[in-house]
Amino acid sequence: MKLLREIFRIRRGTIILLACLLLLDIILYGVVSHQRPRLGELQSKLADKRRLAAAGTARDAATIYQQGTADLKTFRDRIPVKRDFARTLGELFDLASNNGLKLSNISYKPGPVKGQEGLAVYEMSFSVAGRYPAVKSFISDILRWKNIITIETLSLNSAKATEDTVDLKVQVSQYLRMEER
């Protein structure tokens, strides 16, 4: 018994660390064993979806047409109405502000979309200024934005090579429906 006390006194940190690791191992085992049925269920669903996707290449023309029509309707429903353009500008300011950027020099020019009745395109140009990581995040936010918008051109300038503050000039196009559906 005296020997055990002496070992514990000398190796107290190591013994406590081993006890903590053992406790952590027991907790993780409990978590993993609890998640195992759910993992099996998810793997089964994934396998089913892969099987359906592989078999999906043999769909008939009517099914493909119906799916295409549904996809096109979903796409068209995502195109905002022209009267919501002011809200789009507000959201653009919010995107810039959320990334710590200053938005300026906004100009826009509306026009029709050639060959598409009921659609308009607003070509916008603006500048944002701020730190480079924030500018990258802003561009990423535009690309993930719920509005259908395309980035036409980007121009990145820096006043000094030693600073991470940059100016970004952006030209985008946003497509809008002319009337409510």
C-alpha cells in the first residue's frame, strides 16, 4: 500500500491524465454506440438514393419532361419582381455592411432581356472598399445570394502593396420579372 502511495505521489499528473483519458474514452464509446443505429439508417438511405440516381438515367421522356418543367417553374419563381429592385439594393448594402465594407458609386441601367418577354435585366456597377478578406467574403456572399444575379466583371485595386485594404469595382446583372405571376 505504501508503494502505491509513493507511485501515485511521484506520477500524480500521469495517473490523473490516464484517468481523464479513460473517462473520455468511456463517454465517446457511449456517444458512438448511441449514434450507430442512426448512422446505419443514414448509410442505407444514401445507398438507396445512389441506386435511384444510377437507375435515373433510364427514365422515360415524359418523366424527364415533367422534371424539367418543374425545375423551370422553380427557377422562374426565384426571379424577383421588378418592383422589388429597391429591396435588392438594400440587401446589397446589408451584404457589404455585414462584411465591414463601404459600398459606393452605385449606378444601374435597366433594360429588356433579348428574346425573353416579361424579363428585365438591371446592370449595376458599384465599388466596395475594405480589407481583402472582407472583400473575398463579400464576393462569396454575392455568389450564394438568393437573388439571381451574375457577376459580369471584377476589378481589384490596392493603393499600397503593403496594405491589405483594397478597392473592388463590380459590375453585376440582376434579372427581374416585369409583372407579378
